[in-house]
Amino acid sequence: MAKLFKIDLADKNIIGDHLGVQVLDNTELIEVSNQLLSYTHLNKEKIIHNRKNRIFKLNESFEVLGITLNNIEVFEPKPDADLKKLKPGIEHVAFSVKNYDSFLLSCQKNNVPIDKIVDAKGHKFFKTSFVNLVEIEFGNESLLDLR
């Protein structure tokens, strides 16, 4: 996906952060959480964007194409979400970016298809359009650093 958007994930300013997994309700959140506990540990449980999120740290990180991911975020739908439009499973792959603001401007200048830009109390991120039912998310900090 990054190649399609002409984003160089080998750039040392871009750091792999997490896989984002959408569940459809609290029952699925509990079921998926229990399954993940065999190879992760629960790092944080928070309300983010008005919904329950659980952030798991992998016992062993994994690497794909030179990108290391250490975390999995599992989240419920937002309260006003239309469940028929949601896709359960991996929804996004997230990266933290050291020079976020300049990176965002560069992506905008290079016509990267951006569907969402958020600045929530200093936690900034943007998401690309879906490719093969998955978004790429870039943020100014790791999900683990959220207050």
C-alpha cells in the first residue's frame, strides 16, 4: 500500500506501531482479547474516541518488509457507527512519524489519498484511503504514549 501512495516506509522517521483490529461489540472485544492473551499481554485499556480500546503488546514483535510491529489495538465501534458499514478484523496498520506535521504536508503535496485528519488534544494522526480493505495510519506519537 505504501508503494502505491509513494511513501517510503524505510525512512528512519517512520516507525512501525500497531495493527488496528475492529470488533463489532463488547462480546467480540472480550473474545478477541482472550485469544490474543496467548501471545501478548494487555498493556492499556482506554476509552479513545468514545469507545473501548485495548492495546496489547506482543510477546515477540514481528517484522514485515523491514517494518517491526509490537502492538495490537482492538477497538469497539464508535457509539454512532453504522455496523453494516464496518469490517471486523484488521482495519489499519499504524506508524508513528518523528516529523509528523512536515510528513503530513508532504503527503498532501504528493496527493496521497487521505480520508481523515485528526488532532485530538495534541494526538495527531491521519488515515489514508482503504486499499484491500485496510488503511495506513500515521501519527505523531505511538498509541502506547497516549495519556
